[in-house]
Amino acid sequence: MLRRGFLMFIILVVCATRTYAQSDDDAVWQDIVEQWAEQNESESIPDDYLELLQGFVENPINLNDTNSDALEELLFISDFQRASLRAYIAQNGQMVSLAELYLVNGFDSVTVRQLQRFVTVSPVENKRLSLGQMLKNGRNGLMMGTKRSFPKSRGYAEDIYAGSPFRIYFRYNYKYSDRINFQLSGEKDAGEAFAFERANGRNQYGFDNYGYHLMLKDFGVVKRAVVGKYQLQFGQGVTLWSGFAPWISSNMSLRRYGAGIKTASAFSEYGYLRGVATTVSLLPTSRRQTLEMTLFYSNVDRDATLSATSGNNDEERIYQSLYQSGLHRTENEKEKKNQLNEQLFGGHLQYRNKNLVVGGTIYSTLLANAILPADNAYNVFAFRGKKNLNYGFDVTYNIGKVQLFGEVAMSNNDTINQLRIESGWAPLATIAGMNMQIGGNNSFSLAYRYGSPTYQNLYANMIGRSSSAGNESGVMMIFNTRLPYYINMQIFANHFHYPYLRYRIYSPSSGADYRIKLFKEITSKTMLSGQYRYILSQRNSDGQMYYVETIRRQQMQLTLDYNMSSKWRFVSRLAFSWFDCEDHSSERGFLVFQEVDYKAKIGGSPLVLGLRLSLFDISDYDARIYSYESDMLYEYNVPMFNGRGLRNYFIFRYELNSQLSIALKYAMAFYPDQESMGSGYEKTEGGKKQEIKAQLRWRF
């Protein structure tokens, strides 16, 4: 203890002379959401994960509570770092300062900088509170907001959209720590109607979409219980994983942590479950081993597109596909709303001890009407029919500094069994991998994955390039190390193969994705990072449908993050992209932006001002560049840049007092070479588009 006290004194002295400006939330999860957007080619980020991180900001994780599983949900902390933290506390007792993290094996200044917004250290109190005391001492939160874009698009000018161009929403939340969580929300997207009417056999009461959930945690043998909208995440995503699933984690580990039951985002309109779910402990409370069983039932009316061959009455209706945009602005879109009833039920059993985690999952999906996909060559093995059975087995085993993990799953869908026999592909998906810690600064992660084209699963989300587990195999590798002069390096490689046809790829195809990232903390206030990415893939030639051509995409970017003081922060980025294809001319692009953030206090209340100016010149969509930008609470996005122009935004956040805060954002994009923007009903005249957002938050 004397040695620990001396080391603590030295660290506190160093920290006093190298004080970090408090990390801005955006800097922490920027890499995660940018990688997700690039992989999924989407500008909208699922707010499940953002709500999770914001919850940690409001209720920081107590690192001294080593029995809590909350730390496992932070993507930028590896399993080995968690184990080192628990071992340190077991040996030295509870921490008294975050500065002690520098004494924990595997924790460096970058990791501590990422953590400080989401964690705290305080004495662990095993105080038992009644449900009444929790309800009395919890906190309420009400958030309301709106959004409007200018000029009006064709859908409004021609009275095609049913509602106003304003997006309007509210979200009420009641929380006591992480023990009780109640939420009620309502939303109408731009173009949707705020109405009280009956349409398509269903009533609408004001907002187009409502959501709610009630989550209880750690009440006796009941570890978690939820009513309303929720997500389920087990194993490695091969059998059952709904909600946000990062492609790769910023801690550079390929093993995912299956959190089990999680609340769904307030404003999610597809991909969630709704009903009841509970996890109960089957063994007496013990630090050495646990046995938990999760049971769940979901009943949701999904949006779906009616097939042209469908019958007229309800029982004879056939649907071509699920409709996932969540938009109900036109008559055609409104006809798809809540058309296909889906029931999902099953269970998960998990055993855990110090070094071993074993789990099994089984569930059935029942649809009220059949899905019959469009008659395209690449759709031969797509899900069809009314029902599907999925079952799988997952395991994680720790041997010293080596971690082995894997999952295997199968599906059963009677309507496609004949095609399975003819193809010879069993309905199987699996992943097997390992993580290895080499000293305190080196880690290696390797995983092999395989998904048969006949594997049917509407709720699988395995690591890889496609959104489902089927029709893909490959090897993924990540290496993380520290070079001389305290330069951190991350190397990522992903080789993938599609054994059957895909959309725009009418042949088996292969490819590779490589990324190398270097970052160095120049001073306690300055971070410099550089990244290079090379993607090799294939697609149909425009001239010959069944001729597959090879395409190459490259991107390089340099980012400087400088905290001048506790008030001023500057972020500069320069990015280049290249696209080459066998039968097309090469495309090029570049993006440069400068961001300035200012934090101060006015009348004792925090004020945040943010400004960014982006300039870009990108010759074609194939050379597009994604770049994360700050936004309203729970509304972070990653705009995709294409064409030539500029984009800037200004954001204002101010806490009027400890209970009330407001936020405003103005964004403008200007394309001098374009006479119009967008397409279809979203087409606007001119090369300029503006957007205004406002948000009010009340905590009481």
C-alpha cells in the first residue's frame, strides 16, 4: 500500500501539470460511427448506441463496482483491459481517483482520455433500496425538438406529401441509475401527417410513430425485465442480434459482447422487438459462476410491400419485402404501414464462470402472411414463407492472455428445403476467433466466419461486409501496437467471399478491405491521427450484366484535434479518395474541413458553440467520402459528400439552469454546379439546401 501511495502521488503530480480538457463526446465515438456509416453506406446512425453512451454520460459507470456488467458495453475497452482493472482493484482495493488507471496494465493516456466522460470512481455501497425509494429518488427528463429543411422539395410543392416539412418529436424518460428505466416517445418525420384519422384499417392518434418501454434491473432473481420496445443481443450475432451492431470496435477486438436484453431506441421504426422479455438467475448469487435464462416474446406489425401477385383478402395476401425506411409521407408509403404481423418467441440459456461463457439460443419467427421476394436471380435463396426457426450455440474461453470465442447456428424454413438439397449448402452459419494480448501495448485479433447462402435469419448481424450472416465467408484480422515515440498503430484486414449471386453482382465474387491507422498524442491537448484504407471488390459491368469487373477504392485522411484550453477546441481534417474500375474512368475526390468549438459559462451555466466549414470536390459517387458531424442530442449523423461545393454548420447549446437546456443548429450545403438537388419527390430546385433544428430538454 505504501508503494501504491507513492505511485499515486507521482501520477497526481503529473496529471496536475498535464490536465486534459474534458473530452468532447464527439471526439470519443467519431471513429465508431464513421466506420459504421462507411460500411453500411448510410448517413443516419442508429441511435440505440448513442442513447447508450449518453446514458453513461448522465449516469457514469463506477469502476469500483467490479460486479457490474455496464463496462462491457463500452466498445473502446477490451476484455483484457476489463480483466486488468478487476485484478488491480482486487489486489489494491477500491480506486480513489481516475488517475489510478495509469497504474493498470493496458491503460494508456488515450484510453483514459476516452473513458473520462463515461466513468467515475466512488465507494461501492451495498445499500438495499426499496422500489418506493427508487421511484421517489429517480429523475425525469422531457425532450422536444423539431427540424425543417429549405427549400421545399417537389413532394411539398405538388401536394404529394401528406404532412408539413417539419419533423416533430418528444421523448419522456424516467430513470433511477440503471435499475429503472421508463420511456415514452412520439415522432412524425418531415412530410408525414400529424393527424387523428383512420387509414388502412388502423387509427392514427397524432404522431405517426410512438414508442415506449419499462426496464427493471437487478430485483432479486430477476436480472432484467422489459415491457415494450426492446432489443436482444446474444453471442456473436450469428443466431440473434437486433439493434446497433458495430462493424468493428474501436478497441480493435473482433469479439462482441452480447448484452442480452436492451431497451430499444425511442425513435427506431424498424428492426426492434416489442412485447415482454426477462432474464432470471437460476443459481444463488456468486462471484464465481452464474446460470441465467432469458425468455422473450415479441408481437409487431411490420411495414411491408405488397406483391403484385397477392390475393385480395387478408389471408391470401403475399408480401414482396419488408419496408424499412419508416417514412409514411405518400399514399403509397402509407399503404405499407403496419401491414405484416410478426411474432417472435424463444429463449437463451447462459452459463458463466471466471474463464468460460457458454450460451444457447433458440427462437421461432411467425408471420401472418407469406413473403415472396421478387423473381430475380440473386433472390433464389432469400427468405420466403411464413415461418423460420433459428437455433445456435456460443462460447468464450479465456486462457491467460488468450481468448477463444465462437458461435454456430442453423435455420429451418420448410419452403426452401428443396433448394437446399439441390444446392448442397446446409443452412449453417458460424464464426470462430481468438484475441491475444502481447504485453501491455500489443493485441491481436483473428476471426473466421462462414454463412451459407441457404442460411435464413431475419435477426442475425455477424461481423462482415453484408448486413446478414448468409452468403458470405471470410477472414478478419486486427493488430494493435505501439511504435517508438508513443505512436499507436492499428492494422485491419478483411478478406471476404460471396459463394452465390448478390444485388449487382451476378456471379460468385471476392474482395478485400485493408486499413491502417496511426495516431499520436503530441501533447496532453493535441492528438494527430492518419488513416489509409484500400477496398477491393467486384460488381456487374454496366455493359455486360453477367460480366463481373473489379473495382478499387482508396481513401486517406489526416486529422488534427487540438484543445487550446478548457474553452477552445480545434479539429482539422484533410481527406482524399480514389476510385478505379476496369471499364470506367478513374474518379477522385477531396474533403477539407475546419471545426472550432467553444465552451464557457454564462451566469454559471455551460454554453457550447460549434462551427464547421467543409470544402469538397468529388467527381463521382463512387469516390464519396463520409465525415461525422455534431448534431442534436440523439441525432448524430455522418453526411456523405459527393460533387463540388461547401457545407457548413453552426451549433449552439446552452444550459439555462441545472434542469433546462436548449440547442439550435443551422446547416447549409451549396453546390454551385448543380441546378437541382435530390431526386424523385425529394428533388429541390437550385444548388443550395439549408436545415434548421431546435431542441428543448427539461430534467426534473
